[in-house]
Amino acid sequence: MLSTGLPQGAVPKLERPGPLRDRVYEALLELITTRALQPGQHLVESELAGHLGVSRQPVREALQRLNTEGWVDLRPAQGAFVHEPTEEEADQLLTVRTLLEAEAARLAAANAGSAGISALEALCAEGEQAVEADDVDAAVALNARFHTKIMDLAGNAVLAELAAQVDRRVRWYYTPVARRRGHQSWIEHRELIAAIADRDEQRATRLMREHTEHTRRSYHARPRS
């Protein structure tokens, strides 16, 4: 275990292209999103710089950007800490997610072709395998890919742009309930695929609304550490 509480292997490798501050930002955001860095955890610039193999300056710049975006809290005389979302913050975001995803499901049912349906089925099969293997990280990533694919099939660029703005926060909130949702989440995904394949816009909308509502309720009912 690293001194900042990062599991071995959790630190992503920084890709070469792009400004260093942007690559450090993306690495830290991924660590926060996946909860390798936990809400409330103290973020020490020198330790993070050491783990990422960079100087402290790009880490400082990344933390300032993350603070502006609400991922990190900078406290005078104390330093940086991973933001701890309130129940109200989570509720507001997951409610907006329901609105976006329900419309995406409706449009996907109207527009998806056989190739799109096959892609959803393949992602669902991978997700079910991840749940069987109790691979929470893979299940969370595949859940995000599944919902992104439905958004792609919806064919509405503005809707997709809005969904992308909340996608990472949805992953952040979904991670602590992924194991709890487990098989049931993917059963609901199968039902969604069937509705989309049947071109039943009303059923797809209802199922997606119920599906995202289940996640919202699971988040609020999660055990508190």
C-alpha cells in the first residue's frame, strides 16, 4: 500500500502526448473517479508527484483545476482533500442522469440497428462475466460503456455532450454500489436491450428510468464507512 493509500497498480501511467499538467489532471481524476483515492482523503503534493513520476508543479496545477471542478477541496493551512459529496449533490446529479438516459433509451429504440443491438449484447455479456468474477472495477467500466453505447445509438449529439459532462460523476457514485447492484443491474440491461430491439420507445424509456432510479436508491442506501 502506498503512503497516500493508493493500492499497488492503481496509479495510471502517464501517456506521452499532451501537456504534462493535463496528463497529471487526467491521472488524478481517474484515481478519484475509481475511488482509488477515497472521498475525504488527504492529497499530499509531494507524494502524488512521486507516484506519478513528475515534479510538484503539474500536480499543484492539476489539484487547482480539480478544485475548480468540484473534485477536490483546497482547505487553507490544511491542503487538498478529495471532495466528499453530500447526499443532496448525489441526488441532484443522479436525477439529471435519469432524465438524460431515459431520453437516450427512447431515441435508441427509435434509431438502433442490428449492429447497435449486437454491440449492446456483447457489452452486457462482458458485464455479466465481470460480476461473476467479482471484478468491480471491470463491472463499473463496462456499465459506463453500456450506457455510453445507448447514448451513441440515440444519435443526438447535444444529448451525448450533456451526458458526457456527468458521466464521470455517475461512475464515482456508482462504484460504491456496483457490487450491491451486481447481477440485478445487468438483468435490467438485458431488459433494456430487448425493448430497444423491439423498437418500443415507451418501454425503453420506462425501463431506463426505473434502472437509473434503482441506482440512485442504492447509493442513498449504501453502508457508510
